[in-house]
Amino acid sequence: MTITKTHLSDSIHKGLGMPKSRSFELVTSLFQIIKATLESGEDILISGFGKFCVKDKNDCRGRNLSTGEDMMLEARRVVTFKCSLPLKQKLNGKG
């Protein structure tokens, strides 16, 4: 199942009794904070959930899978996610 901002705001609306418009603003604001933090190169740790990290990747050789042609991939920044131990345990039925 794909969870959208609308799904999240509806869950907040139902769970907390907050007006729909306010819960959508809350979710939107949260994602703006997350994006701005990651853009600045800082990591985000959400206790009990996991850690989002910004990693710098160097230039490297790659291959165009459609044509088989060799190419160079430019240096870039990527976001990685590492699951917290409590979440990992729940996913594996041990929590």
C-alpha cells in the first residue's frame, strides 16, 4: 500500500480529532522541515523509527541498461534510510 500525505492527514484527523485542513497543514509542514534539513546535508533521526542520512557519491562508471553503453555517472547526493532496531524487530515479528 502506498501512503500519501492525504492518508497521513486523514489518520491524524481521525486519531486526534483535528480538523482535516489543519492535519493536512501539519503533514505538509513536517515534510517541508524534513526536506529542508536533508537539503542542508543534515541527518534526521526519528527515535523508534530510523535515520535518514545524506551521502555524497563520487563519479563512477556505469552502464546504460537499455543500450549496454558505458557511461560516467556524475557525483551526486543521495538519501539513505537505516531502520531502527525496535522497528526492525517488529517487522520480523520479535517486537
